[in-house]
Amino acid sequence: MTVTREARLRRMLEGSPYVSYLYSYPHKTAHRPLDPAPPLEALWRDERRGALFLYLHVPFCATHCGYCNLFSNKSRIRPEQVSGFLSAVERQAAVVRAALGQGAGFARFAMGGGTPTVLGLDGLARALDVIGGVMGADLHAIPACVEVSPETTDHEKLALLRGRGIDRISVGIQSFEPAELVALRRRQRPDAIHAALEAVRALGFPTLNIDLIYGIEGQTEASFDRSLSETLRHRPEEVFLYPLYVRPLTGLGLSARQWDDQRLALYRAGRARLLAAGYRQLSMRMFTLHGPREAAPEYHCQEDGMIGLACGARSYTERLHYSTPWAVSPRAVDELIEAYIARDRASFARAEHGIRLDEEDRRRRHVILSLLQAEGLALAGYRRRFAGDALDELPELRALEPAGLARVEGGRLVLTEAGLERSDLIGPWLHSDRVQALMDAYDLR
């Protein structure tokens, strides 16, 4: 292990624990135009295709939250644009399904955004027709999730989703405190929040997830605890606690305040409250009341592929990740949505934008996606996949234990409590130099 990477960890530990939320690797800012652009059929021909994750991205929102840097059109929703978008999804799905060929199957489905429920009842039905009719995913047989927001959710939409096989609803509440919602520039009323949650329960969705944010300006441990109490009233099967990030080109991006001490204190208070209420912690963000669905097909994010439909979605093969270009500013997002709508079937047959993973980044991806989960990195599993020892091939991992951030137990490298709360530091620290250089050079729009 180089002294440079050890020294970098020490320097990072002296700074903010909130470096970057890493939900995939490499990050989309490491993607670039692919030249030549490989045909999808050739990309997927030799891949494991029996247990894919299918994701549909809906790039529309009813409100422009101040913290959001997701790929979504946060300006006025235009019905003609939504209709054109769904037509483009239908074209893309037909091409992608043909490219996958025989033997392809789906083990998971999610529809996110943006806010899928802004599509309206007919739009949601049309989107789900693509998933079942064109892609051939049986949503009654696999875990299937849709993200919703209280202000765009009603009983009819939820009934449609439940009838089509959706078994998990994720509701972006963020806070039950009106003043905190104002600070986030998020428009939703407490009565709408509770009405949406009660409708989810009345329709019998097996899994309700509630998202909360901590570190909001003006938030205190007392106000965060009130939001947790309101959350626990509905006894959701899952709760995600997200630290507030102030990102470039977002509505809150001009603020210089980082709130590090506040965020750590609130995280610890929230973690303690949920553990005391019977939840298990699966990652820095995720808390659950139940285990995995017993009858669900197996899916391993470190190894199994992903198919992303629509602009803003990413697809993963073993050695190449591809997507459409990404943007944050409303004008740039709108331009990319219009470009997607204008695409013909032939243009969907190639991967035009992405990153090829070399051997180092394949190993790093496996380690990062494993280590940042509470169960940690299975050393034997790494050895089976890569025919090597993780601690020898990525020797910087050995620096985590003396720093009090990880330990080896039961054949796994597992983050300690201190390590888990610094997941947003450890993930970026493990980036390869190549990926970090691409991210640093990305021209954010």
C-alpha cells in the first residue's frame, strides 16, 4: 500500500465525514462518450442475464426541492413532453428487449425519478405496460418498488400500482416539520403526507419505506425526533435516513454551511431511536424491520447486471456501464429530455455514453458495494470471483482497522460503528485514481 493513500485517509478523517453519497461505482460523472459505440446485442451476449435489475427513470417532478441534484425536469410539466417521453420509452424498451435475447430475466424492478406519480393514472399504466408487456418482467413474482411523493399520490394511483404487482412504496417525506420543509424548498402539507401513508397501508403494500433528511438548517434533535415519532406511527418496514448535502447547481448550493457536527449528532440520535424501535441497520442509510423476501429471486448488486430505461437511467454489464448524459440545471435537463424524445429505434441499439471498467475498477466496485453494507465484504466471496485476496490486491483496506473504522470477523471485513457513519468518506477514498480524475474533470451542467 502506498503511503499516499494512507496519508489521504488520515487527511480525510480530519475533515468532513460527508464527502459524497456513493450509491454506485463508478459515479456517473466518470462517464464519457463511447467511441466506438458498442451494439447492445454484443454487450449483453456473454453476460449473466438471468437475474437482472430493471429500472425505469421518470425525469419529472412537481416541485423543485432545494437540495435535489437528481436528473429531473423541475420546471412546469408539459403534457406533450410527458407523452413524447413515454413513446420514447416504448421504442427504447423494444430495442433493449430484443438485444437481450433469449434467457434474459428480471430479479428486481424499480421506478424512480424524479417522481413517477406525476405521470398521472394513464401515464403510470402506460409505463407499467412497457415493463410487463415489452420487457416481460412479471412484477407479481419479483420485488418491485415505485417512488412516490405525497403531493402527487392518491388512492387510485396506489391501487393501480398494487394491482400491477408493486410490493414496495417509497415515500419521500424528508421531514414532518413545516418549517424544515420550507427550508428544503419542498412543498407538501402534513395532511397530504398522512393521507398518502394511510392509503399505502389501506391497500396492503407489504413494504412501506419512508425517507427522512437530517442536517436541515434550523433542525434540532428535538425536531428530528418529532419526525421520527411521526414516522414510527406508521410503522414502516423500512426507513432511510439521508444526510443533507449542499450540491452545486441546486437551490441550496449557494450556502457555504456544512453542518457537519449537527449531521453527525442527528445521525446518531436517529440511529439510536430506530434501533430501539426494533429496526436493523443494513447500511449507513437503511434501517429495516424485516429480512429479504423469502421467495424472491436472488440478486447481487456486486455481480448481476442492470438495465436502465429512459434518460437519466444507467445500465451495468460486467465490464461496461452506460447511460445517457447527466445534468442538474433545469435548462440542461430539459434539453436532454427533448433529445431523448427525438431518438429513433436505431439510436437505442448502441451504448453511446459510459465507462469501460478495467480490472482494478471491477475489484474496487465489488469491494465498495460490499463494504458499505452492514454485513461487509465477504473475503471468500471476493476470492471466488477474482482468484485473489482482497487485502492483498487492495492493501489500503488494511488501514481501516488501525483507524478504528473496520475489523475482520467471521471471514468478513466489516465496518465498525465509526466506520459505518463515515461511509460517505470511505467510499470516495476507495475510488481509483483513474475514476477520480474523470470525476474531477467532469463539466457539470
